[in-house]
Amino acid sequence: MDSETCAADSAQSKRLVQDGKVYNTPIEVTLEVIGGKWKSVLVYHILQQPLRFSELKRLVPDVTEKMLTQQLRELERNGVISRTVYAEVPPRVDYRITDHGASLQPVLEAMCLWGRGHWQHIGS
């Protein structure tokens, strides 16, 4: 979808209502799924390879365990990641990207490029 198509969606006032929440633009839907401080960062890391909770905590040291758990559950509920529990002692759980979640890769790459350019812009 290009920017003209997204703008056309907004101009036509198409609305998506899901679970009592109204979305006026596709951007709002995207931000609902990957918005916030941690979700995009977590997806970025999980896109590289399946990761365990402790590995994610090391990669994103500023996130609290409670917030990490919450964000992972929301990403799983939205079909972006899957959670696999292995029948081992102690139990092992890993998180991996789903096919649907993998479709976010170009979005996150674009965000990364923009962020790098912005960082250089404000640093000059």
C-alpha cells in the first residue's frame, strides 16, 4: 500500500471497529500492534532468530520483566510472534516470528533507516 492509498482510506472515512475500538486509519491499526516503547524493538530482535525470555531481557535491558511479559503476550495475541513451550526441566520457552509477523520486516527496516537519518540530522 502506498501513501496515496493510505490517504485515500482516511479520506473515505473507512473505519475498522474491533473489540469495541474504532480505528480511523490503517496507521492506527499498525500502531496498535507494534506501537509503544518496546514492541517494535522486540519484533526487531525476534525477526533475527527465535529468542528466549532471558535473551530478550538481555537485549532490551531497560524493559521490566512485567512489561516484557505484557508486550510479548500482546504480540502473540496479534499473531506477530508465537510462543513455544518445551517439555523440559526446567521448562524452556522461546519466541519466534510468525509468517504474518515477518511481513513487518520492511516496516521495521524503513523505521531503522529513518531513525538513522534522523539521528544524523539532529546530531549535525
